[in-house]
Amino acid sequence: MNNREIDRLVAEKVLGLTVKNENIVRGGRRSGIPSYSQKIEYAWLVVESLRERKIFTIYDAWDEKDEKIFCANFQYNDTYHVVDYSAYADTAPMAICLAALKVVGIESSEEAK
């Protein structure tokens, strides 16, 4: 999955926006899909949309090659179960998007190893 596909899925599946022909449609008007997976200001909109129902954390870590990566986590607790949706990526916006997609049941092969 490339960044554009991830951004489209985030807009459509996570944020619940109508996407047609690679554009968001609101009130009969079309606009481009923001770069949720590349720009932190757009990724933060994703966090805010899920934050009402989920606990969010993000931190940096190091992979097995001692390179910096980011881990984003959305956690759901219904008093009986705790469910974690975590993802690792080279950038914070990508980690946020990959974790958010896991929340809605979409796994990606883009996650950092």
C-alpha cells in the first residue's frame, strides 16, 4: 500500500468521509485527500477523531538496526477487555495512520519491521 492508498483508506474508513475519484466529497464539493500519513497536522485529525472512544499514545523507539521508529497505539477498554491497536513506522504520521486502520480492521504491510 502506498501513502495515497493509506490516506484514502483513512479518510474513508477511519474518518467516515465520502471519497470519489480520489477526492473527498462534502456538500457537493470536492477537495483533495489530505496527506494524513505524511503530515502530523493531518495525522492529528485522525487521533482526535478516535480519541473520544480510545486512549492514544505515541512514542519513539529503536528497531533492530538501532534506527529510530515510532509506535502509535489506540487502546479500547470496555471494563471487561483491553484491546490494543499498535503500529510501528519510520514517521509518527504513518504510525498513527497504520494504527488507526487497525482500529477499523485494516492491516497493512507498510509497518516497519
